[in-house]
Amino acid sequence: MTTFIRFEENGSKPEFGAPAADRIIAGDPQFRTWSFDEADGGIYAGIWEATPGKWRIVYDEWEYFNVLSGYSIVTEEGGEPVHLRAGDRMILKPGFIGTWEVIETTRKDYVIRV
């Protein structure tokens, strides 16, 4: 039994999704998610991709992510926009409220703890 997981799609099929209709501000953003691990304690890891659009986000979980490609803008309610491109990393903590705007299709890898 191996005790490591590589962050690679390796032909796995993604799950498809989108923001809830009442959260969409602009566009028709669509998601693809490749889930690689779900560990005890509510920890999830994988790759997420979104097409252009803008929607409201509310975080109940803790998330670390690394932008792999694309261009997005994350703005905390009452805060300044944060422009994210390949190589940018961020942690969003429980209680974060704001918007996520995908300018160019964005792909990130992530680790979430609920």
C-alpha cells in the first residue's frame, strides 16, 4: 500500500459543477474538479478549474491553493482585489466572504479542511 498521492489527473474523470444560481454576478462560470484524496478529519485535496465569470463566495472551511494557470481576481467584502496568476498561493479562512472573478480560465490545486 502506498502512502502518497501525486497531484496528477492521469486520465481520471472530473466532476462538473457551477456556482449556485443565486451567487452568480456575471457570466456563466463552469467548474471541473479532480478529487484526489478525502482524508479523515474532513481534509480534501485535488485540482479545480473554472471558466470566466464572477460569483459570491462564502467560506466555512479553510483552504490553501496554488494557481496553476489562468487569471482570477478574489476580493474580500470591503477589501481590495487580489489578482491571482500562475504561481500565486493563498489561504482562505472560515468566515471569508467576497467574490471570485475568473478573467481567464483558472486552474488551481487545493487542500481544504472543513
